[in-house]
Amino acid sequence: MKLYQFAISHFSEKVRWALDYKNLNYQPVFLLPGTHSKQIRRMAPGSSVPVLDHDGEIVQGSAEILDYLERHFPEKSLSGDDANSKADALAWQQRLDDEAGPAIRTWAYHYLLQRPKQVAPMLTAQTPVYNRYLLRLGFSRVDEVMRDWMKINQKTADKAQQTLDSLLEELDAAYQTSGYLVGGGFTLADLTAASLLAPLFMPEKYPVPWPDTRRLPAPMKDWIAQKQPKLARVAEIYRLHR
Ligand SMILES: N[C@@H](CCC(=O)N[C@@H](CS)C(=O)NCC(=O)O)C(=O)O
């Protein structure tokens, strides 16, 4: 198996985690955001990562890949104990993929793109080191293209922060009952929450050099610090199950 991905991609982290959790061997292929699309479009309909190549069978999209892995490698299931749990876990995954994923991305890039020195090593992580220098050289264009492509500006970042505020409240409440989102154990719902929110608690195992939080733009630094209590359980789940 080969996994085409960006190191920084939190959707890719979902799949890295599922593959590791199931003890499956795979070859990681780390791509550079921007130059990736040609290579991905040769294999799949869209340009997004993650993409899994399993002996020539191509699967694009983190939810589709998790579903594929559950069907082909059912041991160490991530789908809960019964059909109801599976449906609940999938519903959480869909909501988090649709809401948390894009919101984190908009919010974090809005501030990180203001710090080229910190974001360049993250965008180029696990690729040849010259990419970091090339990216720094062309940074103003990278900034412009990324903002334009993902519609990132102060207004969309503020809206993303509101989305995250209410989602974090909801997750915190949901975690009070059993410590897991579905039933009493770890499922792909928790894996999705902890992967997509990882940029807010910056776990060591995630394959990028996280920025020094003291040097982040003040609104980013302050909001992250303020939200740590609400993130305590997902951060713990990452530590326990990743
Ligand atoms: N719903 C998709 C979202 C994937 C996604 O947004 N990937 C981003 C990186 S986190 C990407 O590849 N962006 C570049 C592109 O779309 O060409 C999934 O779950 O895989």
C-alpha cells in the first residue's frame, strides 16, 4: 500500500492513524502542496490528498479510505460494537470532516501564513529540504494562492473560530458521558476528532515541526491557550490511542 499525503494534512493524519492502528504496512509518499495536483490527478478524479493505492486499487478521501480499510482489514475495528454504533460513528465523522476540518484549516492558515518562517517548514515537512527554501523564496505568491484557493481572510477566519467554539463545546459535552464519542470505546469518531483538531494541541507524533506557540500571532496564541481545557479529552485520546 502507498499513501499519498501531505505531512501537514489533518485529513491525511486520519488515515496514517487508521493504518498504524491496524498494524498495516504502507509506504508513505509525502507530496508538496501545490505541486501535488498533477501527480494526484493522474490517479484520481480530484486533486486532494489523502489517496491510498492498494495494489493498484485507488481510493481518494479520508472517509472513503477508512471505510475501505474497515472492509478489507476488519481486525481492530474502528466502527464500534454494532450497527447502531457504526452509524453514530460515521455520522460524527461526516460532521467533523465537513465542519471541523475546513474550519481549522481556514483559521490556522490565516494566522500561520503571517509567519512564513514558521509555516514553510510545516508545509514542506518530510519532503526534500530545498523545498523549504524554494517556498520561502516564492512565499508571497504561495500566500496569495492559498488564501484565494481556500477563501482565507480575517472574516472567514473569524467565522471559522465561531464554528470551532461551538463544536468544541459540543464535543466536550459529548465526552463527559463515557470518555468516547460513541459507546464506551475508541472508534473512528474519536480518531477523526483527534486528528482534525490536532493542530490545536500539537501532538509530538504528528509529522511536522510545530511552531513555537510563543511566536504565533497574538489572536492565535491566545485562543489556543484559552481552548486547551476543552481540548483535554481529545488530546488524551490522541496520547492513548495513536
Ligand atoms: N474530504 C476530503 C478532504 C481532503 C482535503 O481537504 N485535503 C487537503 C489537504 S488537508 C488537500 O488535499 N488540498 C489540496 C487539494 O485539494 O488539491 C478528505 O477527507 O480526504
